[in-house]
Amino acid sequence: MERRFTAEIDPSMAGEKATLVGWVHEIRDLGGITFLILRDREGFAQVTLPKKRVEAELLGIVKHISRESVIRVTGTIKEDERAPGGYEILPHEIRVLSYADSPLPLDPTGKVKAELDTRLDSRFMDLRRPEVLAIFKIRSYVLDTIRNFFKEHGFIEINTPKIVATATEGGTALFPITYFNREAFLSQSPQLFKQIMMSAGFDRVWEIAPIFRAEEHDTTRHLNEATSIDIEASFMDYEDVMRILEDLIARVYESVKRECEKELSDLDIRIEVPDTPFRRITYTEAIDLLKSTDNPEFSELVWGDDLSASCEHELGRLIGEHYFITDWPTDSKPYYTQPAENPEISLSFDLMHPRMELASGSERIHDLDLLISRIDAMGLNPDSFEFYLRAFKFGIPPHSGWGLGLERLLMTMLGLENIREAVLFPRDMRRLSP
Amino acid sequence: MERRFTAEIDPSMAGEKATLVGWVHEIRDLGGITFLILRDREGFAQVTLPKKRVEAELLGIVKHISRESVIRVTGTIKEDERAPGGYEILPHEIRVLSYADSPLPLDPTGKVKAELDTRLDSRFMDLRRPEVLAIFKIRSYVLDTIRNFFKEHGFIEINTPKIVATATEGGTALFPITYFNREAFLSQSPQLFKQIMMSAGFDRVWEIAPIFRAEEHDTTRHLNEATSIDIEASFMDYEDVMRILEDLIARVYESVKRECEKELSDLDIRIEVPDTPFRRITYTEAIDLLKSTDNPEFSELVWGDDLSASCEHELGRLIGEHYFITDWPTDSKPYYTQPAENPEISLSFDLMHPRMELASGSERIHDLDLLISRIDAMGLNPDSFEFYLRAFKFGIPPHSGWGLGLERLLMTMLGLENIREAVLFPRDMRRLSP
């Protein structure tokens, strides 16, 4: 008999037979009656065994079954207002498909709280908790929403190599690989490749893929392997791609709010859809705003300084919603960033959530000579970028783009404390397993 | 004025103004009239400059423009049956956005044939050819079709780590990484993680992601970085997931045939949708079939032998359509493969195209003791798999799954000679750039 998810059954099916499969979430033996709560991906079902009306064999099975064992139950659906989903199953057959050892490494009901590290060590068990599963159902749904958005906007999916010969930004935060006796690296960003695709005439491209950064950060908002959502678009300026970005963020919030009601309720959160357009402040205005506070920490700030995490926090507190910081100092941005008419300033932006930076983007340089001079000015060697620079020699459109961190988007939308909660099997300086 | 794609304009818009952007594909100066063919992602448009009726400035620009430069043209749409799309543009304004150097590294009209290696060296230019672009439009479309298929079938997307501590199958074909002074590897397959997700209760999962194999193959059908389409499904046997796989293949062919007419015509190919169910032959039948041919190469084959590339070719020639080879010798398959009642044989399958293997899958072992004994039997150390084995201790459903190579699917569907043609920037033993 075809199995069904617990959520596919409702009280109107009373009298019908059904087969359910899942985990033994709880067993309550009340003497005359035993309740077994079965859990599957979509919810819970109550299997009811009244001692007098159930075969002794079934009672024997249930007596010896351990919590979290996997079972298959076939029985008759009966209406029961008090049970999850408004129905119970009176079983004809119960088969144990896999016995669970005890003690369990974690409490899957979540009644006993565990540290994140302990949870990640036994991630297979941690993920059985509905409020953890909910994060990953939302993650899957968000990815689907983003891809549909790109499709509607005429973007083509690309897949660029993750094994590369050169650092994107010449930084040192690279993981080295041994590639058939040659030196290679894990890609930090699809940046150079998505720009090459502009020269290739793909016009508008997107990629959602892992990026790898060997940064020695040990914070709640950094990962060494993360998922980057990237676009690049020809004949667009930085305002154009900022509009795409804010529309995308609003669409994601809207869709999750509308379609993931159960998951949001499992997480016990509500989300507010941000209004668009997002507020835009220039880097210069951000510096002035910080200096205008009473906080002595910011009184020494000068134009050109990086905005530290505490600057970001203060701005987030003052602004209180998503916003863009635009027009960054040219020297604070990567070499491929287009300078404005005043060459000290660049046509660039960061998308900020009050808690942290989510995305970074800009108009790109498409003039080869300017690009080479910027690579030089950053102290990098243009020769290492030959494969990239060639694409600027034979007709390349003006273009703009951005990269958005998927885990940061999820973390801020769902109010997660630690970015690791948004990844199934996070990788950081200390963690390489599971 | 908002730019439009060439394909967004049709003769019914005659008299309207339009702005087009793209590459100078060709210029034909016939004395009294000059034709400039502009190319964008969606097609071609003819810009017509009759000497007597066009401003001298425009003629001057066109005279000095090089092929493959990027331009922006604003003009009036006029019906013209002989022009691409049935219209021409009478320009009011032409701006050169980026000059192309000459000579060009490749002929983007494809009239001059180039070797694949030369094409890949100047991939940005090669991709401008409509028949190359068509492959990647189809690739993008195929990925979208596959994801929608998984969504319809109740699968959840997962993203598993690409930096791992242990080889999936204990093989040696791994790229080593230096990970904060520890040894790590690039993931060969999401296999162990997608099985852990079965223990986590996700029921049905999919992932489309890069896989990395340090195999020293130098053939037209191997890549060292490829894209793997993976599923894993609980409470399903190997027949269940074979049905999903053949339905998916048929869906992809059907959708591409229906929705990618222009791209198929740019590639100058027709595709036939394969009938389902695909033919199934057991490994034993495959051996018998090969031995029954006159070919002396196969007369020495004995049960348990690998099927070499020439075996695959001969079977493909005899069968002539997609087929499954099932029930492989247990010892020829990875340790996680479920043996049948006769333990010499496994509940496994390969999906074959007449040209090559496309996918591989099986029912998986979910009994911990059997799994450990199979790891042992393969000469591997169960201790290295502790993070994986723990997930089998606390209730794990029976499950099955497969992995399908995206590039092989595209290569066989589109009749490409070399698998590298299905990747934007292929990685192989010799190629690490662009």
C-alpha cells in the first residue's frame, strides 16, 4: 500500500486505510491504552492502541520499540479532534524498519537544550527537530523563489569553475589545492567569470554556488564555505542592479511569509516584508551620521576608513531596516569597481541589514586600460589576470552586478543567532566534520 | 530609452522607435547603402544606412567601427522581409560602447573552423557564436526543468559541503586541500551526506552541485570538475528511483524539444524523446549478450568483470536507445550498495545512453552491521567513516538514490563530440584556465 505523509491525511478520510512511515517520536502507555506519536517530514500522527481491541502482537511490538526507531504503520483512519491533524490511526500492522539505539545523542523533541556545537556533532539527529527542519525547508523554498525571480527577469544560469588558477581579488584568503602537481585554488567568488560572460554576450547571468574563503574569522556570521548568489548584467548601471536586488529581497520575504506559514510557526517567528525602495545613504553620509552620534568610538572616524562591525551595528540601530551604503571610496573596493567622475569615489554599494552586510555590488570597469591601471594601483600583477583581461579587448558592454550571501539572508530573515544554523554541515576553522 | 532585445521587435512595430545594444556582427558597405548586422543574445537585427538619407556623422562612425565592437543604436523600425526578424532599423543615433581590437582571436561567425582547444582558450569569443550559446541556453533550461521535476515529486533541495575530511568511496581520486593546516579534500560526491539526510528525516532530497575527481583520464567524456545531479529517497527501492530517473530523462528531452526550438535549430539538430520505461537488462544478461556476438574481444568475458568502454559501445550498438543495466556484482559496486538475497548480486543499476553511462544508483544498505562489514570487505577503515556510520545507529529508513552527470546528459542529448563543449570553462588534467 502506497505510503502517505501525515499531513496528507485529514479527518474527512475516516474509515479509509492508510500507511504511514516515520520515526517513533513518543510512546505513552496509559495502561488501558497506548499512544504512539509517529513523526515524518510533514508532521505528526497519533497511532492509538486500546489494549482490549488491538492484537497482542502489535502491543508486543510497541512495548519493545525504542524512541526514534523507524516504523511502518498500516491502519484505519479515525477522526479524533485532540490528535495532531484531527485524526488517529487504529493500526492493523506495525513493522519496525530500523531500531534506534539508546541513549540518543540529542533530544529530538528539543525539550533538553543543547549547545550548537553538540547539535552540529549529531546533525542527523538535530535536523529531526521540526524547528531545525523548518530552516532548511525555507532555505529550499528561498532558492526556488530566487531562481524563478531571475528567470522572470531574463537571466541565464551559468556554472563557473570552482577550481581556479588565480585569486579573484589577489587576496591571501585562498585555500590551495594540489591539482595534478600544479598549484590551484578554490574559487572565492565567480566575479571574474561572470564578467567574462558579459564579453561572451550572455547579457544577464546568475549563479548560485559555493564559495570558499580561507579567512581566519571565528564569529557567528562567517563561514569558510558559503553559498553565494551572484548576478552580472550588461548595459545596466549600479542603480539598475540595486533595484533588482531590493526587489529580490522583498520578493523572498513576501513569498516566505505567504508560503511557509507552517515553517515560520515551527520556528515561532513572524517576518515583516521590507518596503522598497530601500533607503540609500552614501558612504560619506554614513561617516557623518556616525560622527554625529555621541559615541566617542566614532568621533575619530575619517573619510576613507573601513566601516567596522561596530559602525555597522550603530548604523543598523539608527536606520532600523534594510538600506544601501553607496559610493564607497574607490580604494576600499576591488580593482574592477568603476570609479565615478570624481575618481576617489566608486559606483558601488553594500546592501545592509541592521544586523550585518548582506550583499556587495557595483558598476564594473569595462575599459581595459583603466582596469589594468586599477590592478596595478592595488599592487597586483596584471599578468596573473591575462585570461580575464583578454575578454575586455574585443568588445565588452558596460555592466554591473552583485553577490549576495544566502546564509546571511536566511540568518537575518529568520532571526538566527549563528550563521551555522543556516547550513546543514557548516565548515569553519574548527569544523570539518560531519 | 529602454533597450530591447532584437527578438522583442517585429515588423508590426514599424514606425516605432527602438534602442538595441549588441555586437557588430558584420558590416557590408555596398556603396550607396551600408548594412550593419547587430547581434545580441536573442538574435540579429539589420541596421540600414542609405548613404543619401543618413547623417554623415553616422556613416563616419560605421566606417571606423571594428567587427565585434559593442554599440548602442536608436532608430526607427521598418518592415523588411529580407532582414532577420523581418525588420530593419533606420538609425538616428549610433554610439560605440566598446571597441574591439583586431585581429580577432577567433571567427565569431564560425565560418573559419577552430580546434576545441583554441576555442576554449578564447572562450569569451567562442561563446558569442549562436550554436555555442545555444548549448548553454539549453543547459540553463535543462537545470530549470530538472528542479521543477524534483519539486513536483516532493523533493527538498539540500546543499552539502564540498570541503570534506574523508573520501566518499575511499578511492584515491581526490584533490587534497590545505585547510587551516589540516588535510582535507574536495568532495567527489554528496553520497554520504545525502544518506545522512535520510537519517535526518528529510525523506526525499536533491542536490545539483560541482563534484571533483582527480582521475587521470584524458578522454572526450571525462571532466575533473563536473556537475552532478543527485537524489536520495527514503522508503523507496531501486525500482522506484529508476522510474524517477527515466521519467526525468524523458521530461528533459520532451521539454527541450518543445521549448528550445530556436536553440536546436541553431545547433542544427533534432532530438527524439525516448520512450519509457527504458529497457532493463541485468548485468548477467549484458555479459551473455556480449559473449553471444562474434566479436572475439568479448569471448573471454567472465561474470564479475568490469564492462569496459568497448563493452558499453557494443551494448549501445545492440540496444540503440537508453537502457538500464541492473543487478551488478556486489563487489563491483561501492560499499553502501544493498546486496540482493543472493549476496553476490546487488540492487544496483547504471543508466546507459548508447554512447556512454549517464547515471549510477542503487538501493542502499541501512543496516549498520552489514554496512560496517561491507566497508571492511572493501579494505577500508570504518573508523574514517564514523561521522557517517553514526547516522545509521538511531533509526534510518531504507532508502535508494542515484547520481546523474549533467554534462553527459547534455552531451548525449545534443550529440556533442566532446564533454568539454557542455561546460563554460572546463577543467581537465591540462586545463586550469580560463
